[in-house]
Amino acid sequence: MQMERKLALLIPALRLLANQLTAKDRVSIVVHADREAVVLEPVPGDEQATTLAALSQLQAGGSTVGEAGIKLADAIAETAG
């Protein structure tokens, strides 16, 4: 499946999820295309507008550095508690 199509399926699902989260939850978005990057630092789950804005910035493209992205996501999760 092409990256654009995968992302087109993922974003609506994440929007639905974002609308179900509460202040007890934490959300962060890490991407791993040509390099790993944090798109959204950890925020409370009830900050849906922040999460949805970050989701709207996502774009498919480039190669993938999956391992580096997973390590970064793990580090972000550790600091978010």
C-alpha cells in the first residue's frame, strides 16, 4: 500500500481517537520519514484542538527510519510519565 493511502486511512482513525481522550491521557506524535521528528510534544488528551492541528500537518513521503522513530517515541513516552 502506498504511503499516501496509509496516511489517508490513519488520520481519520486518529481524529476519532483524539475525540475520545481525557485529561488523564497523554498524546504525542512522532514521525519517521527521512528523519525522526516530534510533531507534537506530550499534551493532555483533552487538548483535542492541539492534537487535531498536529494531525493536519502530517504528510506522507520519503524513506523511513523506523527504528530511530520508535526510539524517539519511546523516549517521549518515558518523559510524559
